[in-house]
Amino acid sequence: MQRWSKIFVPTLREAPADAEVASHKFLLRAGYVRQLGAGIYSYLFFGNRSIQKIVGIVREEMNTIGQEFLLPGIMPSDVWEQSGRWTTMGQNMFRLQDRKGAWLCLGMTHEEVMTDIARKELRSYKQLPQIWYQIQTKFRDEPRPKSGLLRVRQFIMKDSYSFDLDAAGLDKSFDLHDAVYRKIFSRCGLSFVSVEADSGAMGGTQSQEFMVYTDAGEDLIASCPNCGYAANMEKATSKLGAVTEMEPTGDGLPELVHTPGKAAIADVAEFFQIDAASDIKTVAYMAEIREGKEAKWVPLVAFLRGDHFVNETKLGGIAGASDLRPMNGEELEKYFAGPAGYLGPIGLNVAKKLHDGGVNVIVDLGLEGRKNLVGGANKLDYHFRNITPGRDFTWTLLADIRNVAEGEGCPQCGTPLKVAKAVEIGHIFKLGYKYSESMGARVLDPNGKEVTPIMGSYGIGIERILTSCIEQNNDENGFWLPPSIAPFEVVVTLTNIKDEALVEAGSKIAAELEAAGFDVLLDDRDERAGVKFKDADLVGIPYRVTVGKKIAEGKVELVTRAKAAGEDVAVADVVSHLKSLVS
């Protein structure tokens, strides 16, 4: 049994000024963590106990489908060069050189290392399927570390990798992970949703995120309250309502209009007395395209409705770009011969197919079938009206490249969508052959033919489970964790340690609870009862047994932190009553 008087729990009355979200504030105030540097945290006694309980749940469930490995956190560059990610990972990767000048990196993820093991050890279809996992520290040079443990540079992740003979096998491995993840998050007490997602730097096809709704989140989720459709903004689509088109002027062909000082969408809409949906927004980029180890920058221009916004993840994925940046003044002059604020689609040297030397033009589906629109004329202080896509300008690709907005129709049933912030706690990918092919993994199939195994990748952010629970379960006095991941399930609070009868009774209750299998903390500090109650409310322990004056009547107070309410319970019934609450 742990006694509060003997352990280190450095609680704070106030959170540091730079702590913005609830989990960051309470993790610091409750003494779970202390910050060493930007995005770098030490886990103290309470924090480590909770992390280890989460790890235990993850390990127990993952052991039902996979085998645990432990891979190096530092690795040579050559395996990353073979997969092609040594350069594409960019500045997010921590890189270093050893004393001989060889390049190494700190592990962000371990697809390459797992694939290296597979290509050296797997020889036959009889060895498949394989699911290998680890629980390992990862490193990422996060550009904006903030929000406590939500955006960090060192973090703990459960990552697993599947190797199957064919797509049907990968489907099964994917579904096994989906089921196990749901068990893990449920056991950790989280309210979560699974959504369609983008695979990002990992590559692959089908991708699914597990998300927790919270205002502390930096991801946006579009979801339908009617049919259950849900997707993050990189994948979300919607049905757009009908738009009333403007009547043409003159002969109906593009008409040049002097629009002095009208560079912003709002100003253009006001000038022409139109809705922003009838203005063409132009967003000009340079896109980095990689061919092997070589990279080149090519022009990439997006056209969409004036009331819509580009989703750069969608755009970059469609264009096959590893990076995007805005065009500078020289590039605007080269490709548009016009200034920012007056850019438009007419007169461009449009690429007939991606990266053939012309300007890569992607038009959003929201402009499909539209007519009589307004757009920049690529000339200072001038716009065209009566622009009709397809008649007055062409494009390289027509695709969905915009962010979905709240209130737009669900793509499945048409119900208005909700858009809310969320935190990602897990992500599962179907990688396909991206790594096994590039790194030369091969096995013999039942016919003795050499084939490439197909892969999946699956991650869980351990700290994000803890932070998400705090975000979902807090009030002005602190937070409460589910018993499964709390540092202790119950704290037995002695209101007066100078009263020997009270101390004896409280110690006996704590011992009985521990014997019954509860994780118990005995608060035997020589502090005022009010101080102890405040600390108990702060530090995340879900239940408190208060041993005070009523012990003379054979009763104690049992407080359920989530309800901020207590009830008198006979001493003889404490164990059974607490068991019923926990179950």
C-alpha cells in the first residue's frame, strides 16, 4: 500500500501561464509531468503509473493478435533511403552523424526496420500472416510543440505491422486491429469515433483514425448525426446545395471589368453584388515532386469557389507532391503574368497531364457545371465576369480539393454535417506494397513463385489516451480518470491523523480494499482535511473514502469523483459497494 506522506506528488495551486488546454494544465498541477524543454516532458510518479497501466492494457489486447518486439530507437539512413523516405520526411526527422560521419536518425516510426527483418527472415507463405508490434519511444522534430502531451518531440507509441500473402489476408489483419483498438480504447474509458483518414507520409490506401472529440484537438472531423458517416478533413466530402447562377452580360463571353483595389474575395463580391460562391478563388503553389532521390518544383494552381478553402493534403495527394509552398512574385509573373489578388484561370499554359511541363491546374468539383462566374484577369485592378469553366478555360484535373464546411450535406444521406475538433489517438493503414516492394521483401507462394508480401501499419499514441481521458473528464477542481488507468483506484483520506482510533480504522479499510484487489493510496499526511480533499479532487483518482467523525457510527463517506458527490456507507460494506461502482 502506498502512503501519500511517503511519495512525491508535487501539486500546484495554479497552472503555468503557457498551459492552454485542460489536460496540459491538470497534468502539471496534479504532478504527473514536468517540462524539461519544448515538447519534452518527464513523467513523475503519478504520470508514470497511469502510462504503465495504459501500456499494460495495450499489451494485453495486442497479445491476442500479435507478437511483441522491441526495436532500436536509432537507425542507419540506408533503410530509409531504400524506402525513399530519407528525404521525404523532411525536417520532422531528427538526423545525426556518428563519429565516422555515417548518417543516422531517431525513429519516428518503424516500417523500414520491420520490413528489413521480414526480408531477411520470411521465406515462405507458410510463415504468413505475421503481426509484429512494439511499444517504443518515438522522436519527431515537431515545429510547434504545445498543448502539453498533445504536440511533443518525444512520445510513446504502440506501432504494429502486418505481413500477409495477399489483399484478403491484409483485410483480415486490418479488421483484427480495428477490433482490438476498439477494445483498448473502451477499456481505457474513452468515448471515441472511427473516421476515414489520409495515410500521409506512411503511404498506402485504406486508412482509418480513431478520434476523441475535444476542443483541445487540432484535427477537424466532419460527421453525420443521422447515418454515422465520419471523416477527417483530409478525406471528408459533402453534397453542395444548389447555387443560383448570375445572368450573363453583353454577349455572354468573358468581359473585362475595371476593379480598382478589389483584390480580396469579399471586396470583389461586394463590387459585383454577388455571392462569394460565384467568384473563382485562385490559389497558386509550387509543388515539390520527387523522382527517386531527385526533386523538382513545378507550378500547381487550384481553382475553387470563393467561399471554399483549399485542403492542402487533398491537393498535394492528388498532385503527387511531397511538399507545397506559395508561389513568390517572380513565379506569379512567370506563370500568370499577373499580380496576387487578380489571378484567374484564363490564358494559362495548362498541363494536359500532371507534370508535363505546363501549369498543373486542379479545379475543385464545386466549380463543375457552373457558369457566368467572376475571376481575376491576371492584370492589376481587373477581373473577368461571365467566366464558364470548360468553355473559357481548361484544367489538368477536376477533383475534390476543398475543406468540407459545417451544414453541408452528408455524402451518404444528405443530412447537414457537423464539424468539430478532435484528437487522434490511433491510426490504422493498409500500406500495400510500398515498403515490401521498395526494400525487396519476397516470399514463395503455394506454387513456388516468388511474390511480394502485402503490409499494414497500425499506431496508438499512449500519452494521447491519457490526455484525451483528462480532456473528457474534468471540472474546475481537477479531473478524474477511469479506474483502469488511474494511478490509484481509490484514495482513503484520514481527516485527522492525530485521532488514533480514526487512523486505525482508516488503515484497516485501506488494507481490506488492497486485499480485495484495489489499487489503494492512503492519505496519511498531517494536513487539514480541506487540503486533502482538494488534492484528491485534483489528481485524477476516481474514488475517495473519507474516514472522519462518522467512523464512530461505523460509517465513512464514499465519494465518486465523476459525480462530485458522496454517500455514507457502512464500514463493513465499503469493499462490496466499491466493487459494484467499479464494475
